[in-house]
Amino acid sequence: MKQAELFFQADAALRSVIDRITTEQLGLAAPPEWSLRENPTLRNVLASHARDEAWVPDVLSGRTIEDAGATYDGDLLGDDPVGSYDRLNDRATAAVTADLDPDKVVHLSYGDFPLAEYLQHASVYRAFQAWSIAHLIGLPFSMSDELVDTLWEQILPEVDGWRTMGVFPPEVAVPADADRETQLLGKTGYWQA
């Protein structure tokens, strides 16, 4: 399933960035639009990603928020934020490697969707957060050519619809000689000069 492959690529990109976050950087201010919290820090953003990773096995198995109850309430990061995230990421990756039915309906906080569509939603979030977090803290980072090509194939044909739903900001002009990653970032409104 192409959406599972996109998930693996995007999830690996995000993990490659998170694994390079230092303890000191966790206290940095994050853009307000990255979190529902007031005055979010990078640790708050990491906590959201940890919770998102923790949910993957449950979502794929068909569980709902009501089924999970308070399972994911509280601090999932503890004293080892990056290590805790990595352990949850390992569980999520293992769940996605299972034999999945792309048409199975899964239950998200914002509605019910086919499993393949859920994986696509989760992948978009991960891929562009990887780039955004790296950009925020000054890490050298580029999406892999494979990830850029997969996003180009799966996201760009529907980018205006995603933009209408508020997923992507307006398109940003990029230099005429921009590489494919920069073109993708421009079309999705993420690129900054």
C-alpha cells in the first residue's frame, strides 16, 4: 500500500530530526500554531508527536477515543523525552508493518476515514513537521528524494483541497531554479527564503 510506504518515509524523517533535539532545545518556544497549548515549547510539540505515535497501533486496530479512555493522558515523555518518543515510534512502525486493509474504517478525533487515508494524513503531518522543526532549531535537514517524490505524487494533486481544509498555508513563490524539495515546500506554503 503506497500510503504505508509514505508513512514509513515521513515517520523516519521526523524521527531523524527528533533524535537530534538536545535537552536544552526542548525549552525553546515553538510557533503557536503547532500546538493547542498557550506559549508552546518544543517539548510540548514533542509530547504531541509522542501521543500521535502512541495512538497508531490503536487506530489501526479500530479503537476509538472512548475505547482508550485515559490511556494516553499525562506525560508520555518522562525523564527521557527523545528516548520515550523513540520507543513509541518503534511500536507505531511495527503496527504499520502488519498486513493492513487499506479500506478498513478507522476512527480519528476528526471523523472516520479509510485506513489508507489516515496513514496519508499522519504522513503529511510528520513530513512537514520534520522540515519545520529542523528549520526552527537550525538542523541541517532535507527530505529524502524518495519522500519528496512520494509526497509529490500523493499530495500535490490534492493540494488545493488540503489548503481549503486549512492543512496547508497559501503557496509561496520559490526561485525558478529551485530543486524538487524546495518546489514541494513552496507549493505547500512551507518554504522560507
